[in-house]
Amino acid sequence: MTDPYCKEMKHQKREYDWVSNCVYANYKIPTKCICGGAITVQTDERGRNYYICKDFKNDGLHIRHDCLAALEEELDCLRSQYAEEVSLRRELQFELAQMREEIKELKQLIML
């Protein structure tokens, strides 16, 4: 017999995952469709590539996202993450330099 709390938590996680898929369905490179289906790359008659649900129907419940737009969105996201990492590294380097100075001062005090 399953614990009702565990069962409820699993249900809530499934709902959260589904809502997350719905919210970010047409943002960045999709990994999973809203319906839970697999994503494939297909080319239309003009030669444009699309990330599209394997079971695509034009009813609003499936993903069809332009590959170029998805790659640009992914690149923008990676750039912002890179900028955050760089600023964090600079902060840490500054703190490290301050700590080195404090250690030098403490060593001088101990030697006296």
C-alpha cells in the first residue's frame, strides 16, 4: 500500500512539470512537448527547420517552434548565465585578495 502523502507529492510534481512545459513550451530549445511526446526536427517546404512534436496537431496543445528563434533564445540565456558567473568570480577574487591582505597583517602581528 502506498503512502498517501507520497502519492500526493508525486501527483503535484507531475502537475508542476506539466505546467512548466506549458509555460516554457515556445521558449528556448524544447526538450519535451506539452502532451509529453518527443520533439523532432522537421523542415518545411521553404527549407526552415522547426522543433515539432512527434504527434503534432495544430490544436495549440503541441509544440512547433522555429529552430533559429530557439537557438537565439538559448544563446541569450547562456550569455546572461555567463555574465552572472563572471561577476560572481570577480567578487570572489576581490574577497580572496582582501583575505590575503588580512592574513599578511595577522602574520606581521604574530611575528612581533
